[in-house]
Amino acid sequence: MTAAFQVLGETEKGRQKIRDIKAITLQGQRSYTLVKVIAEDGLYGIGEAYGSPGVGMKEQIEAIKPSLIGRDPLSIDVLYTTMGQNREPGTAWAGASRTDGSAHALMRAASGIEMALWDLAGKILGVPSTVLLGGKFRDKVRVYNHAQPRDILERSSCEEWAQQVKEDPAGITCHKFGFPHTTPDTDAGRDVANRVLTIRELRQIEEGFANCREALGWDHDIMVHCHWEYDVRTAIQIAEAVAPIKPLWLEDAMIVNHSESWKRLTASSPVPICTGENLWRRHEFADFIIHQGCDILHPDLRNSGGFLENKRIADMAEIWGLPMATHNTGSQLNTWATCQWAGSIRDFIACETVTGKGDWMDELLILDGTYIENGHIRITEKPGFGVDLDPDVARAHLAEGETWWA
């Protein structure tokens, strides 16, 4: 826990107790499971648990809940560390542990609760959550989206896309997308079962991303997403194919777990290698950091332990000279919260967002000022995350069978 938190929280520790924890699921392009941690005096914090389609998230939150009721909401490290561990035999909580049922689902639920606790802690102490994490290294955090051409092999399509992103009111200048494959009908070497690309596909990747760069120019960044599909040799070939456009990174080129192949890829690649969205807690990031299995760590806070756990991952990464970015396919709430966390990270590149499209999701939060401005989200000066849900917008997009939590 940071020194700032310890000093600010000293006079308040023990004065508040957790009264209730609630969860609701919103439905849009994805499912969004939101968490509310309520203190005895009515103050509350909100967070988001990873979940799309969200199956089992609310059940996991309910399983954790009994262990937290009546406890000090400022003891975030203790609460998170013991979340999911068995309590007294015979109690309702005794059946929920990190090794019972879906441990990954429980970690996602715990991450959402942990982030809500940081929002609540900031409100209790009257300071932004970023301050409690040690202060802000920046006043705003860059975000990136998934804007992409309809067809990267068609120059007119790339030019149309480039014009659209340059005119985007949100001003986002960082874009991540993948590439199309050939089919066995048109490419004799294509085998959809293996992890190897054909020469034709590699040439198309090189040509397609060259079209994108030519249309877009050099004032915008491009990231290349591989969705864990390839073997190490092919991953290196992809990196070589996109190297001329100088992508910000090549993401998730191989299977999720660490192996010596990640080290080989990172050492051989002419472009930065990025991974981490499916890893959780320090334990799974450690090998990537210590053995230099990537150039950029890319956790999803809803997936890998929330604020403090990922702060520790970032601190560890800094020792080995590795910067951070964040995966985030969450709601406007999680995007905003992740950026508040990112403000406290020294070496931070950008936060993913699937928001910023001008639809209802951009109206989910009540906030002062513009949501995304010039491709950045600002660090709030208000307590906690500095925002709240708009109840009318949230109610209008509750998943089927859900009721409002107020």
C-alpha cells in the first residue's frame, strides 16, 4: 500500500464498515458486470468485473460478499489478498476459494470489487484514487481504439478510413486491428488448422499495412493484433512484414502462457512485442518480466487483480525496463477507472477503449467536461474516480432479467 494511502487513511481506518455489495449487468455490444461496494454511512464505490457474456460473474461476487460485510473498506490490500480464501468451516463463505469452481471467474469478480474499493476509499478520504496510488505522473492518459479499414488491401478503403479517423471528434490517434486470411480455395498452402501463414498471406500483411500507413501518415500510431494464433516462426515473420510501418506494437502473437518461444520472439522481432490481457496476478506476469518475454505488458485490470495488484506488476516491470499499456473492452466506467490507475504508472503508453463512438455508452457516466478529448482521458481532481453512473442510461440498458441496484 502506498505511503499516501497509509498517511491519509490512518485517521479513518476502522471508522467505516462495508454494509453491502451489489452487482448489475448491462447489455450492449458486450455484457458489462458492474459492482457497487456500500459503506455504513451510504458512501459507495463502483467498479467493473470482467465478463462478456458475463456468465457467472454475479454469482462469484455474491460468493465473495459474505467475507467482506462488516470489514474496513480501507483495508484494500488485506481484503483483496484474502478474497476467495476459505473461512470458518460450515459457513456460506467456506465453499468459495481460488481453487473451487472457476478460479479465473473468481479472480475477475475480485478485481471488480477491488477497483470499487479504490473508488470508495477516495470518497471516504476526500481525494482522487490516483493520489492514493502514489500520485499522478501525467494529467491525461492516451487511449486507443479499433478503427480499421474495411479492406486493408484496397487503397481507396484505407484512404476512406484515414479520413474518418482524422475527423473523429474524440481525436484518437492510436488504432489497433488485425489482418485477413486467405482460404484453402484460393491459396493452396493455406491450412486453417495450423498456426502457420502462407507466403501469400505474409505478402498481403506487408502490402495491407503499407496501404494503411500511406493513407494515415505518421501522426497516428498503428498496433497489430494477432489473437494468439501463430507459432514462433510465423510470429517473427509477421513482425518482419509489418516492420516498415513501425507499429507501436505487435500484440498476442502466440499462445497465452509464457515459454522460451516468447523470449525468442522478442529477441528476434524488429517491432515491440506486447502481451498480457489473459494473464492474472504477478505470478503469471513474472516470467515475462524476468525472462524478457515481451517488450510491453498489457494487462486488463478486470482480469488480473485490480489496481494494487497491477500497480505491483508495473513496479516490477519498471525494474526490467518494460513499460505498461492496458487491454480494456469494458464499459465507459472501466475505461475511465483504468485511466485513473494509469495516471499513477510512470511508464505507460495507452489504454484500449471500445467506447468513444458517440452512442449510449458514452453517456453512462456523469462527469464534468468532455469524456475523450484529443485522444486522451483526463485524471480527475475529484474524490475517488470522480464520476458516477447516470441511472437513467444504466436502467435503459439493463440486461434481460436485471433490476436496478439502488
